[in-house]
Amino acid sequence: MSLAIRPPFKLASRVHKNVGQAFDGGLVVLISIIGAGRVGSVSAFNILRMRIADVTLVDVQEGLAEGEALDLIQSSPAIEFDGKINGTTKISDIEGSELVILAAGVARKPGMSRSELLERNGSIVSTLVDEIVRYAPACKIMMVTNPVDVMTYLAYSKSGFERNRVFGMGGILDTLRYRSYIALELNVSREDIRALVIGEHGDQMIPLVDYTTIAGIPVRKLLDEAAINRIVERTRTSGSDVISLKGGTVYAPAAVIAVMAEAILRGRNRVLAAPVVPNGEYGLKHLAIGLPIILGKDGVEKIIELPLDDATQSHLMESAKVIYSGIEKLGLASGSP
Ligand code: NAI
């Protein structure tokens, strides 16, 4: 018996043809991950554990993706995954993907900002987006490579895809960190903290304190302003804190990449924050920036427009300016935010 999961919606693309290295069954739907480094490979493992789709891992480094795929195949009896797992250097193997997760490129070193990666990763992403359009023209693209807001806009501009099909992973990760620190402060379950972090996935991120609740209880009823400010500050530096200790962030990004993939492949309409391309929402255009969205089978189903107080709205504009300067550096500017 195969574990075939047939999604309750029409597939955008043809059933993929990859034979892969597993048996000739498969879950019908394919997710490709380009970049089989730390984040790409652990994301693949999470996607398999959640039995969301078959997975193809692609990496330029000879043997790396194949090795990761082999290791994953050997884990699959324990995690009860019967789908296909393919590791390859051939980008054409992404053919038929419903979702392509782009996690290829250079990662931050201790002390580096995300924007320092701009030009190097810009050129890698630019080439890869051309290949994605060529081999998986009906897919959705989830950008992971940093600086993720600028790279998401680059992928949107280069691909010519509709804006619902190109988004990044950023705000949901910042939210996870923010939730973890609130839970720690209150000594309650992390699951019960509900929140959104919008804006740049970087120093200019904006945890929305007004929209933060603990099982529906506004956070300000349980924490004073000083404690909230401390948590907000800790959230801002949380990525760099991990990088300075272990050289890179892996488990948290890889966990939310799988959550986002599941939202799309199972059409779950999850409400979360992610870098997306606004067309006038929040007074923003010509960039990608973290905003609250509904993520479902068509990708970005909707950008949720929330009323923001003046200070938060002007912080969002400051955040947009930082992203916009990156977009300008890549020669992609087509207006002001
Ligand atoms: P890594 O260095 O472990 O892996 C990157 C992989 O990309 C390497 O295996 C490399 O061979 C591959 N690669 C480079 N050029 C390629 C190409 N043209 N085609 C295919 N593969 C290619 O890095 P890690 O830690 O996995 O991070 C990957 C990216 O994700 C970085 O840019 C990092 O900054 C970003 N990142 C973003 C996060 C977010 O919240 N959006 C969180 C964590 C990482």
C-alpha cells in the first residue's frame, strides 16, 4: 500500500517524473529544495517527517545532495515515510515541483549582517530563478536565502510570477523566537503565545505587541512595558546570538519552512508573517517585506491589513527603506516604497 496523499485541490503542475532513489511509489506531489546545506537538508527531514510531499534536494556541491538523500532514505522506515527522496546536482530534476524552496547561497558568519550577503547571494539567486522558471514554471517559490526580503523581491522580479506565488520565510521565524521568549518570561506553554513579527527580517523587524496574546489575553495584561521591551530586543538579536555560538541557525528556520510548506501543500490557510510583495497594502509597493498573510494552496492567499498605530506604521516605513536600499543596490528599484 502506498501512502499516496492526494491534495484536496487541483495541482498547478503535472505529476512530477523523478524516479528518485526510493521505491517506485511516491506521494504524487513534489517539493524541491535548492541548497542542501544545513537549512535545506534539515528542512527536507522535517518535510518527510510530516509526510507532506516527495522531496528533491539540489546542490552544486558534488555528492552533497546525493549523500543527504541517502541518509534521509535510511531514516525513512523509522519516520514512516514512503515517498520519493532524490538528491542531485541536476537542476532540471525540479521539474513538476509544486513548491521550490530556495536555500542556496552563502550564510552569515559571526558578526555579519544579512545585508552583507546581498551581492553574492543576489547573483546565485538570480541564476537559480531563471532555472526555476525554465523547469518548474507552475511552482510557488519560497525564498530562504538572505537577505530574504531583497531576495524575495529579486525572485518576484526575475520570475515574472504572480505575487501570490513568490514569498519568503522570515517573519514566522522571528515570531517563533518572540513567542519562545514570552513563554520563558511567563513560564507558560510556548504554544499558547500568539503573535506576529512584521517588517524587515533583520534589525528593523517589528514585533506587533498590540497583537500579541497569551491564549487570547493581551500580553500587556500579563507583562509590564520593561519586560516586553527586553523581549523585543532579545528577539531582534536572536538570530545573531545563535550564529555567534554555533555558526548558523538551523532547527528553527527548518521547522518553520516545513510549517509553511504544509500550509501550501495541504491548503491550510495558516495566518503568519512572511516577506511578500505588497501592491499598496500598508502604503507599500516595489519591494518584498514581512507582512501578515494567509498562506494556502495558491501561496499568498491574502495580505491581512491591520490597523497600526502611528509609531508602528512609521517603523514599518523605516524598515521598508532598509530593504529598498538593498533592492537599489541590485539595480531592481522601480519606485519608492
Ligand atoms: P549552507 O552554507 O549550509 O548551505 C548553502 C548551500 O547552498 C551549500 O551547500 C552550497 O553548496 C549551496 N549552493 C550555493 N550555490 C548554489 C547553487 N548555485 N545551486 C545549488 N546550491 C548552491 O548555508 P545554510 O546555513 O543552509 O543557509 C542557506 C541560506 O539560508 C543562507 O543564505 C542563509 O543566510 C539563509 N538563511 C535564511 C534564514 C531565514 O530566516 N530566511 C534562516 C537561516 C538561513
